[in-house]
Amino acid sequence: MSTWTFDNSHSSVTFAVKHLMVSTVRGSFQRFTGRLELDPANPELASVQATIETASVDTDWDQRDGHLKSPDFLDVANFPEMTFRSTRVEKTGSETARVHGDLTIRGVTHPVVLEAELAGFAVGLERERRVALSARTKIDREQWGLTWNVGLEAGGVLVGKEIRIELEIAAVETTAAA
């Protein structure tokens, strides 16, 4: 089993949510850390831990970012981090898996399942071993207490309940298997 540390310069944590029931607003978190324990020969034994700084939310619109940081949504003053900790990995194909784990937002923890795909392994310019993977999930934001919304005159709501989360992770091996 080797330990791999997220390489943020080649990774991203993004999300998408419906606005006015029809358009999609996308955003990202700019600051996060993570560690992956992985043995390519035994992917079911893998584990991952990640921490995201909530104040690093970025949707390319300062007013919306300020609202997302407020107590209406992420409440960054009281909850500066979100975390994910895997509980088990279920291999679904030669390069795919379901990563089951606990997602904590605003101090509330619920299980989620990430559909993950291994992109591959490579050797970097400084001869370091690297791995890349993608993962996706959908959550109902209201389960984590993110319930702020505005009803629309024509029906529906301003902000959709479902949030799509996508991760593109590159990691560098920091501890090789013995």
C-alpha cells in the first residue's frame, strides 16, 4: 500500500447546481488537501481522505460567492472545512470503482458514493510516481442543512436541491509500499 498526496496544481473540486430551475451555475473550491492510500493490485483496500476550505468557493461572481460563504449556505465562519473520508471501495470494473464514504458539510455527516475512474499512472518530470483519477456524485444539499431558497412567482425555486460534484485528482506518491 502506497500513500499519495493530492497535487492541487493538477486537480480540481467542482460543483454544479440549477439556477431558476433551468440554467446551470458552476463553481469550484480553490483550496483543498487530500491523501490516498492505494495498492493498484488491491483497489478494494484503497482509502481516501480530503479536506476542502469552504471559504475558497469560487463561482466567478463575488456577490454569489459572498452569499455562499454566509450562514445561508456554507457558513464559513463557523464551518471552515468540509471533509470526505472513505469507508470502503467497491471495484466495479478494471478501472472503475464506487468509493463509499462520509461527507461532512456544516458539521453534518451523511454517506455518499463516488463513481470513480482511474485515469492511470505516470512518472513525473522529477521521476516521482503519479496517479490520476476522476470521481462524481450527486447530493441533495438540504440533507446537510443547506436549505436557503426563494420561491419563484411562476413556480419552482431559485436554487436547485441537487448538487453535482466532480473531482479530477492527480496525486504524487509520498510513501512507497514496503
